Amino acid sequence: MLLEVENLNTYYGESHVLQDMSVAVDAGEVVALLGRNGMGKSTTLKSIMGLVKPNSGTIKYKGTSIFGHPPYRVAKAGIGFVPEERRIFPNLPVLDNLRMGIKHGRHSSGGGRNPWDFERVYKHFPILKDRSNQKGSTLSGGEQQMLAIARTLMGNPDLLMIDEPTEGLSPVMTKEVRDVLAEISEVGVSILLVEHNLKVAMSLADRVYLMGKAHLGYTGTIEELDANPEIRARYLEV
Amino acid sequence: MDATTAMYVAQGIHGLAYGMVLFLLASGLTLIFGMMGILNMAHASFFMLSAYFCYQFQIWTGNFWLALLFAPVITGFFGILVERFLLRKVQRLGHIGQLILTAGLGLIILEGVKVIWGTESKPVLVPTYLQGLVNLAGMEYPVYRLFIIGISLILLIILSLILYKTRLGMVVRAAVSDADMVNALGINVPVVFMTVFGVGTWMAGVAGVVISPILTVFPGLADQVGMDAFIVVCVGGFGSIGGALLVSIICGLLNSYGVQFFSQLAPILIFIFMVVVLTIRPMGLFGERE
Ligand SMILES: Nc1ncnc2c1ncn2[C@@H]1O[C@H](COP(=O)(O)OP(=O)(O)O)[C@@H](O)[C@H]1O
Ligand SMILES: [Mg+2]
């Protein structure tokens, strides 16, 4: 397994928002983490990333523990994170936003793939080339999402953790983001995807994890979930 | 040149010089706040400490230039130690912990300088060629004030070049808007914090040295100038270097022309200015958050 998370426990003050949460991603896989609002999906990603400090559990990446590591070390190890709020730098031009994603001292990874650089990113996201001198704050919601994804790709992650990438986007933009994720997966990047749009998630993922309140509720392949309307009704919006 | 014009010009130069010193102090304060979310209550104390170091260096070496070179460096190094070994340790206690720590540190520095140097004012002398007036294009200017303005301008240019032309500067500006995200992109943010804290403290140190020949060195120095710097940061907008520059100069000029035109009101003019601006724009002139 590329990423193995077991029995993770995370608190916000007194409230126990992750209770023995487990999730795993294999090399080359797209794994969807689904569930209703407030179940703890974002907290799971933030705990892996080190942005929120988990209390106990194990987090292994490529076989070594990254539990308790600061975010920059987790990122340098090869995990890219695109947060729910996108968090592009509004005061910097698009070009500098992309530059911020470059990880110095970490080059191509994942068995001789082409590294992501400006040329390759601009090929996948032509809109960012057109807007390269504009401030991040001037981009539309969909463009900001593209920028957030592209910025993380500049760091050449082996695993991309992406939180609700189609939230608030138009159907056209949603499809574009979906297609970009499919392309990224095709070139060999593993993806851990949190997504509320079930159609998008099912069209990309190999396996799913469904979260109940603070814990793992169900896990299976896409085909199994597809054949199980009762489970879908229990864990997802209907 | 008639006497009235000469007086206006002199007051303008005085105001500008004080404004630039305020900028040296406030830019560090605003950068540290913008990046780390820390309102560094000890910032002006570092400024004062550097002025005392300057005084002491001059006693030992008799040389103002050596004092100008070394006092801020020692102060900046002290700032780095404080960030690395104290502030970072209380980080998990949140902003209240950092506020209490830096306020406590300010008190320790205040009591410390009283114990070491006593409570009376200490003079700092500048070389004779920096004293007196210089005649430029038919007007007389106070040399030392011009010197302060010159040094501050050089630092302003260097700071701008670093902030806007280097990768470190880009990282700092990004971290001012979202330090956690910068961290999550693989950049060692704790080291960037330490660097910014050190540079900010060093600039406060330079401010302390250059103002000491004018105000002398005494334990109330931190409060007197620190309050003005704090107002500059509030009015300019937390985290905004441009805001700090503009408001520093306005404050400096308000200060000197205020004394001339409304001497009774002069001490509170800056406060009035702050209240007016913050009523209209609670986040300050160039700030993004309140
Ligand atoms: N910073 C925070 N402080 C306190 N509680 C939080 C914080 N962030 C999220 N929560 C709570 O933790 C729970 C899980 O949140 P989250 O991980 O964002 O859920 P999801 O992403 O599945 O919608 C929710 O009940 C939410 O209200
Ligand atoms: Mg969420």
C-alpha cells in the first residue's frame, strides 16, 4: 500500500471527530472517501497532512510512519493536498501561485514519469497560461480550483489528496475538473478523493470508503457499492 | 529663503525622519503579525534594547558606526533565539500564550535595562560630520535627519527587493495570507518564521540605534515609540508593508507639524487619526482582516 492509515483518532478540543478511522490507497489507485456533511472527511485528510494533530493511530506512507510529521515534511515525502477551500494565494499572480507549489530538492518521482513543470501544467490547464499574470483573487471559482490542483501538481506528488473539488462549480466546470482528475490518474498519480457528487466519484474511483459519524462505515469496490442501494441510502444523501 | 519656509522644511525633514524610523519598527511588527498571527508585544522592547546596546558599544569603542553595525545584529540574534526556543514552544497554547509570553518578555527587558543601565537618560553621540546643518540648493537641512532618511530608504529598497523579487519574499507574502497552506505545499514554514522574526527584530534594532542620538536612551523609550508603531500597524492594516510605509510617514509628519500648529493637541493627533481611519475601515487602510 502507498498510504495506510489505521485507527486514527483526532479531537477538536473535547469533540472526538475521528474515531478509529482507517483508510488505505494503493499505488495507481483512485480511492473515494464519501459521506454526509460533518462526518469527518476533511479532518481525515488534514490529519494525514499534519495540518491537524491526531492523538493516536498509525499513518504510513510508502511503508514509513509520517504520523506527527509537520505538513511540509508530509508534502516533501510526496503527498499533495488540495484543500476544500482551495486556498490559493489571492495576493499573488497565478504564476507565483504555481511557483509556490514547486518542491525544491524533490524531482521527478514515481518510476520515471515526466515531471510536472510549467509547460506540462499549462498544457493541461490552458486557462492558467492565459491568466498567468493575474492575481489569484481575480479568478472564477472553477479557475481557482484548477489553479489549486495545478499548484499541487507542480510539486510532483505520488499521491494527490483532494477535498470536494467540484463543490460549487457549474456542471460544465464540474466535468472539466473530473476530466482533469481522470488524466492525472492516467499518468500514474494515485488519488484520495473526497467528493459529494456521487456520479463524479463513481466515474473516477476504483474503491470507496463511506464515513458514518467520525468513523469508517463501509468499504468496497465501486461495483459493490453500485449494487447496494441500501448502503448508499444509509451513508449518502439521497 | 525666508524664515517661514525654512521652518516648514525643517519640520518636514524632522517628521519624515521620525516617520522612517517608525517604518523600520512597524514593518517588522506588521510582517511578524501577518505571517505568524503574533502581536509581538516585545517588539518595541527589542528596539529599546538595541539602543542600549548602541550606547554600550559607544562607551567601549567610541565608534558610532560599529554600534550601528553590531547592536542591531545582536538584537536580531536575540530575537531568533526567542522565536526558536520560546515562541515555538508555546505555539500549541495559541495566540493568548504568545501574547502573554511576548508581553512578559517586554517587562523582563524593561526591568533588565533598569538594573543594568539605571533609569536616567543615556546620550548617544554621532560623529561631528553628521551633526549640524548642510546647505543644499539654498536651503539648510539637519544632516543627521537626512542620514536617518537615507539609511531607512536603503533598508526600504532592500526589503522591497527581497519581498518582491526573490523566492523567499514570495514565500513570505504567501505565508502572510495563508501560512498553513504554504506549509502543506512542502515549504519549511518554521524556518521562514524564524528568519522573518530575526529580520524584523534586526530592523527594530536599526531603528533603535538611529533614533537614540535624538531621543537619548531611557527605559520609557519602548513605550513612547512602540505606541506609535502599534498605531501605524493598526491603521496601515495588519500584514501590509505598503500600509506601514504610508502611515508611518503620515504619523511622522502629523507629529512634527502638529507640534508646530496645534501644540496642545499634538500628542493626541495620531490617536485622532487612528480613530477616524478605523471607524471608516476597521481592517486598516490596506489590511485584509480585522
Ligand atoms: N476547526 C474545527 N474546530 C472544531 N470543530 C470542527 C472544526 N472543523 C470541523 N469541525 C467539526 O468536526 C466534524 C467533522 O468535520 P469535517 O471533517 O469538516 O467533516 P466533513 O468534511 O466530512 O464535512 C464536524 O462536526 C465539524 O463541525
Ligand atoms: Mg469537508
